[in-house]
Amino acid sequence: MHKINPSNAKAIYLYQNDLKHVRGYDTKTIDAALRYIWQFDRFTGSGDFRNVERAQIVKFKDNLVEHGGEDGKPRSPSTIVHTFGALKSFFEWLGTQEGYKRSIPADLPPYFSAPLHLVEMASAAAPKVVPTIDQLCSILGAMPTETPAQRRDRAMIAALFLFGVRDGALITLRLKHVDIERKRVFQDAREVKTKFSRTSMVDWFPLGEDLETIVIEWVRELRSLGADDEAPLIPKTPFRPWLGYKTIELDFLTSAHTVRDVLKAATAAACVPYFKPHALRSTVARLFDDWALSTKEMKALSQNMSHKSVLTTFRYYGDLDDDDKHAVINAIRERQRNPRGRSVTDRLANADSHTLGLVENLLNLVESRRS
């Protein structure tokens, strides 16, 4: 049985408060960090943190990498890296606290650093299935629409794509947040579950009237059934009659699992490989290169994804699929073979408005000097 050291328990409790109230971490992140710290505490027999030695850290690391967790099951590179990272941060913090400053040398926490090969493996992006526009059209076209529940499911997928929001945000949207006239969605962090609790105004992405019509007709259907502003955009089904009257009572979904279940059924029916709801954001982002004709337009599209920086969009969502990459590389190869084949007109056609403005000013300057 694990006997808890009171000094260690107090230190962990104070660190928990630091994570919550000073660093502002959410409960899930804090619980994960504490779980890793308690794991190390048990491994060392709850020896006082002041007396932790480098040899104990090395032994703990080797054991976790070679033999897995306490249950003997192997851990993924990502879990191992997160475990070491949490312990390193904890001991760095501990070394600044009264009663521990002299006991924990500054060169002790770095011993929790993860092996570089595991860091590389943990950060390597797994192959991600990103649907194409044609596949999404096939999915929506194959979905039945005879019942309100079926129309809700179709609107669910169309809205995910059209709004570019995460599934957690989608299931917390209320009808008042969706403006079908101006084609906008207000992600109010006080009511909508957004990443980092960030409030933002999202314009519907220019994906065509067919997609917009699906969402608009669904909103109007809910309104016709008596739904008010506070009703969920994507409610639970089947709808319950309200005290026997014609209006209905709408409840919010309690989990985004419903979104994934609907997507699994829809992709299977359309014979399309399953993809996670979040992959739809990548589908939208891959269209930015075709949509944006200037840096300003690219900024607008990136901000509409609720990204503070265009680099975030490029880094996490802007990857080309293999076919597009192949076509681009072949085009570059052909250009290298015939470097003079591109006319000035061709080059200007691909330039953004800022570049064109600079060129125009330069030509005007040359012309004025000639005259």
C-alpha cells in the first residue's frame, strides 16, 4: 500500500493551486500533471522530495521507457514525454519554494528531460484523413432527410464545414448565435465552448449556396417548431413535445460523441473514409490558397478560423494533400526546365495586391522620368 509522505502531499497541493490560480490551467491539464507527479512519488516510495537524487530520476525514466507504467503496459512516446515534462516543471517550481531552495539544485530538474528520439516521435504528426470537397458533397447528398432527426444530422455536418468551428463549440451554439441574414456566427465564450475560452465572430466560409441552404432551412425549421433564441442549434433527438402542445422541448447535446457517431454513419453510407470532425477545418484551410488573392484576404480567412496568426493556419491546417503537392512540384520542375517561359503577365497574375501596387508605382516612376 502506498504510504503518503505529508510533506510531499502538501507540496503537490500547493503546486496544484499554482497551476490553477497562477498559470490558469484547466482541470484536465492539472489532473494529468498531478497524476504524473504521484506516479513518481510512488516509484520512489514517497521519499521526501528534498532528498530526490539524480540516480532515482534516471532509474524512473529508464523504467518508464523500457517497462511502461505501473500496470506494466507500454506507454506511447507522447505520454512518456508529457510525464517527464510535468515532473521537470514541478521540480523547477519546487526549487523556488521556501524549504526546498537549498535542497533542490538548479541542475536537478533537467534530469527529467525526455530522450530526443522520443520527443521527435511524440511530435511527429500522424497521417490525418482530410476529406475533399467532392467527398463532402457525396456525404451530404447521401444523407436521408425524411425526419427532423435526419435533417438535424445533415445540418450538423454542413454547419461544421460552413462555420469552420470545432465540434465542442458546435453543440453549444444557440439559435441566437447564428445570423442567417448576415451569414455569421457569434462564438460567445460565456455560452459557447471555444478553445481557450476565446470569443469571436465567425463569417460563414464561401462554400456555396447549397451548403448555406441546408443550415438556413434547418434554423427556420427549428423556429417554426417553436424554438426560441436560447434553443440549441444542434439539439438532442428525438424531440420531446412540450406539455402536449405543438411546440417542442429542445435539449443540448451533452457530448461531442454524437457528432462523431453521425459522421461515422454518414461516411459509411457514402463509401467515404471516416475522418474526425476537426479534419473539416483542414479541408477549409486548404482552400485558402485558392481563395485569397491578397495578404489581406489571407489574414481575414485565418482570423475567421479564430487564429491570432496566419502562421498558425499554415502550420497546423495548411498542408497540401499528396495530389496537390505532386502537381505543384511538377509545375516547379517544368518552370525550371523553361525558366524564361513565364511572361511578366503570368507572374503578375499570381501576385497579391500589395505587390501589384509596388509594381504600378515603379512603372509610374519610370514613366515620369522619361517624360
